[in-house]
Amino acid sequence: MFNRSALLLLLLFGSLCVQAQDMPDMWTKAAGNNTTHPGLKWFRDAKFGLFIHWGLYSKLGGRWKDSSYYGSGEWLMNRAKAPAGEYAAVAKTFNPQGFNAEEWAQTARDAGVRYLVITAKHHEGFSMYDSKVTDFDIVDASPYGKDPMKALSRACREKGIPFGFYYSQFLDWHEPDGGGNTWDFPKDKKDYQQYYRSKSVPQLKELLTNYGPLGLVWFDMPGGLTPEQTRQMIDSLRILQPSCLFSSRVGHNLGDYRDFGDSEVPPVPIPGAWESIYTHNDSWGYIEHDLNFKSPGEIIRLLSNVASKGGNLMLNVGPDGNGKWPAYSIAYLKATGRWLDIYGESIYGTTYGLIPAQPWGVTTSKPGKLYLHVWEMPTGRQLRVPGINARVKSVKILGSRQPLTWKQSTAATTIQLPVTLPDTRNTVLVMEYSGTQQDLSQLRTQTVSSDYPRAEVPAVWAIYNGAAINKLFTYSHYFGDWKHDNCAAGMIQPADALVFPLDIQDAGDYKVVLDYACEPGNASQQGVVTLAGQQLPFLSLATGTNNSHQPMMFIEHAVGILHISEPGKHNLTIRPVAGNRKELFRLRKIILQPVK
């Protein structure tokens, strides 16, 4: 329960001077090591890539012997602790007669992707090309007896799609000296340097020599090398194809561009060239029983969200053991391509949005143009775009010559939308302007309007005080199902306050909801939300234990209703009450819901 003394102390802390902290280095530092690489121009303009995971695991389809596995089918050998010899025998029946390089390349083109990356060798150690370094490859070890990568690289070149290889440089569960397999090969007897000398580096040189110009090599799972040894490896590979990009997972921050974690999008725009990677369903490699595919609408919004932060989206497909893509992947990717046929101008060649995310969607930019990706139609059909200081010349729906009416003021430009939008998933408006538009991408004031069912403000947008910090938490609900949440943490004392600047458009009642995770041992800590001179005291609720074996569990905790009598700029503050001894919670976002 709250007591009078605690509330009086809170009021004293309410007069504290609020100072913003810098954004964490994990976002603001340049993405990638080499900002002048000649390949970065095409890469940054491409925006949409296709990842393909294909190997022996594709034939197994998520099953080993009598057991089914869920999530990350390409890790099946590791998860089942399958003996290397038994697993290698799968190659004797791997005969993907359904593979058609021209069909794959055409589907990629129909989907609107601008580069393609495929697994040359994943952690299982099986090479999906004709390697002279080992006989454990698709030509020598399988009845297929052909090199599909020759055909695919040629087909992509003919379609104008930059081609690249994924290569697992350190993990190799087939080789005694490769990283990872300790159930067959004791770790203390491994010679990682020998593995690099005898297989990893020679195979990388094969890939850079025998398949024409490569757009990039997508490294994975660095290990076993010092920074200097990694640099030496990179230098030896650069000689073969100086224009080829190397991903950041080559290790030691020596890549040309930055790859975020699996299924991770940074919460704010960041500089440099970078990429978010997602898979179309829940597994990267084919799993027969995994039918949880992202819809076209989900792909389109994911793509536009990543582009609004300034990065590329590389979406993965897992073909089966016969070389066929899942039917849903083909259909949904082609649907995405049809959207790009109309709205691609708002994706390809753009930079991050100069206006931050709004209740209606996100923005992307080009010189003299701002693209408004409308995900949610405001009920009053008045689309409000704050912060436009350049002179607006025209607004229209992209792909249409019909102009929209608009009114520009100092606070915002308001656009009159038609009764219906052409695409409820994401209709893009193009706003053309003259002069220089101020870059407001780091502005953290969230618009709250009764035109939308709720306003969500991520914790990373808050102004942090005292010991409060923003921290990235990575976890999974099941194997490979990675989640990444930026949360406010470290809030124990009243000085550890979060301040959310809001621009509330309408008078009325608003329900305040806190989205957070809280360990059972930290539950029942006292906190208070303050807005417009009103206070909502609350106790933190237990959501679940978070450790290496348990995922973070979040709750949407409605703490009460506040009334706004005067629209305008307001600060919503969240702080612990004096006397707490533990962290209040790990706040992911706040939600304000207009009461209808």
C-alpha cells in the first residue's frame, strides 16, 4: 500500500531537472567497419534481400529417427546429437530433382528482392556445391551428382540479382577439428587452426573463385581466430574479389556492414549499412510441420519498418529436400512483389524516415520526398504529420496522379485521406517538398490521438534519469525463436525516473497501460505514473522468471485512467516510490488508450 510520506517524497522528486541520456552505443555507432567499400552503394539501395537455407537438414524436415523438432531445422544434427557418421549417411538419399535454378531466380525477381544469399555450407558441414576440398558435398556424396550453385549463380546473374554465399566459418559438426561437435569429437583434442587451414579458408577461396562475381559472403559463427588472424583471412580473400562485401559475422567488427541478431530490428534509425534478418516461418531450414508463415501484410510492414530505420531486410525461405519452396513462401513473396511493383519507390534507394514512427505508420525518405507508410487509417481521415518545416509542394498516393488536399502549419501538416485506401496493409503517400526538411528521426515526442485505438511508446523513446538504463534483452520461447526487446531497467529509487514526452491531440479520458516483465522476486514494488498533475500509484506484478532456460514474459498492466482537459504537450513520468529495494520492472513500452 502507498503511504502519505512516500507520496510527499515523490512530489519533491517531481521537481527534479530532467536530462536526456545519449542513445546507447549499440545503435549510434556506425554499422560496419568499412564505410567506403565500393559495394556498399548497391547494398544500401537494395533494401530487400532473400536468404535461402538449404542442406541435408532440408531432407530430414525437422525429424530425426522417431522424434520431431521445432524451430531452426538446420540445427537438427546438434539438437538430436546425431552421430556424425549416421548423419552423413543422409547424403546417400539426398537427390533434389525438383530443384530448378531458373524458377528460383524468377520467383526471387517476382518477389522484388534485390539480392540473394544461399547456404554454401551450414554447421552440419555438408557442402552444397562441388568442393575439391572435401568429398562431403552434393556432387561427391549424393546421388544428385550436380552443382546447384553453378546453375543458381548463373540464373541470378541473368535476372540481374546480385548473388552471395552464406558460409559457416567455424562451426562444422562433421569435422573432428571443426567447432561445435563435442559429442563425437572431444573439445580438448580439436585443432581449430588446422580446420581453418584445411577446410574453411580453402572452401571460401573456392566460392570466391568459381561462381563469378559475388555480391557478398555472409559469414556466420566466428570463432577460433584472433582479430589479427581474422584480418589476415579477410585480406587473403579480398584479393580474389575486392568488390565483394563481407558481413559483420566474420567477427571482431571487421565486416563491411552490420548484421543484427536473428529477428532483430533496431528501435531507432542508426547510421551506416546494416541488415535485419528474418525467416518466413519459424525455422530457417525446412521443417515439414512448421506452417507458421508470415502473411504478405506482415512482410510488407516488416520491410517498411526496417527501411524506415535505414536498413535492409533479408527474408529467409527454406526449400525442402526435393528442392521445392513451400507453397506459402512462393505465394506470399509474390504478393509482396506485387505491392513493391506499386510502392517500391518508397523502399528501394531510400534512407531512414526524417519523421519518426507515428500512430498511423512509418516514413522513408529521398531528396525532396517523404514517403508516408500508412498502416492505420485515422477515424477522422485526417493524417497528421508533425514537424514538416520544408515547403510542401504536393501530396498524393504513390502510383496515382490524383492529388490529396493538405494544410501545412507550424506544428504539423494535415492531409485529407479518401474514404478508403488502396491497400489496407500499407498505402504509401508521397509528399514532395522544396527546401531542406529538418531531420527529426531522433525526436522522441509521441503523438496521442483519439483517432487511433491506442498509442504505443517504446521505452527507448523515454528520457532516462538517475540509474535508469536502456538494456537489450535477447531470449527465446523455444529453440531458435529469438526475441529482442529494449527495456528500461535499473529503476529502484524515485530519482530513477522515465519521462515520456507526449503530444496529446484530444481532450478526454485515457487508460494507461504498462507493458513490462517482472521477476517474481521483484514483484510488489511500488511505482507511480504522473501525467497532467494526476497520479496513478501501482504495484509491479510478477510475470515470470527469466534465465537461460526461461523466456522473458511480458504483461500489459492497466494501472488506471487519467483525464486530459487541455490538449498539447505533456510529460508522462514513471518512477519508483521511495523505500523500494529492488528493480521496479523491465519496461518495454507504455500504451495510452482513448476511452470511448
